[in-house]
Amino acid sequence: QVQLVESGGGLVQPGGSLRLSCATSGFTWDYYTIAWFRQAPGKEREGVSCISGSDGGTFYVDSVKGRFTISRDNAKKTVYLQMNSLKPEDTARYYCATDRTVPSFYSSSFTYWGQGTQVTVSS
């Protein structure tokens, strides 16, 4: 019943910005973590950012600190990833994931996944 739907991906020039959305349904946020992962062709899935569903605490992988911001809208049941100063190496398919777990960048910590949205950073 848990559903995650990503949107907001697209083609952007280096230095540009995108805002990804993860619309959630079928579960209550208390004690859950919602996370963003990304995967480029030929590479392993990488945790990017996560947010606590209970208190809103946020975490980022070092490569995106200062450029990406994760946030949540309780009324819309949506989690966002604002991506600024994008680099070609940010190109990947971005996935939203959730589970009843402490904040984590391990994909094995999450049972529920969205379909993903493609982000391409190129001039």
C-alpha cells in the first residue's frame, strides 16, 4: 500500500537547478525515514540525502553538501530535493525510498521505492 512517486527530473545545464518531488501515500511518517538515492549507468546505487519523518532531521552525502537541500511538506505528504549548482557527475536516475528505520544511506534499510526520475546535467 505504500506508494512513492517521483517527479521533477529533466535536462539542465551545469550550474543550474532542479527540484525533485516525492509524493508519498499509504503510510504515516512517524518513525519513518524518507531518502533520496541515485544511480548512474554502470554504477551502484548511492544514497544522496534523507529526512526523518518524525522530527525532520536532515542528512546529506558529502558530495552534495551545500548544494542540495531536502525538505518536507506535511500537508502535501511530499518530500522535496532542491538541487543547486548541478554538475555533470550528478547525472543519474533519482529514486525516493522509505521504511520504518533510523536515518540511513544504506539501500538495504529501505523496503519501499518509487519508479525514479531522470536527471541529466549537460551543456
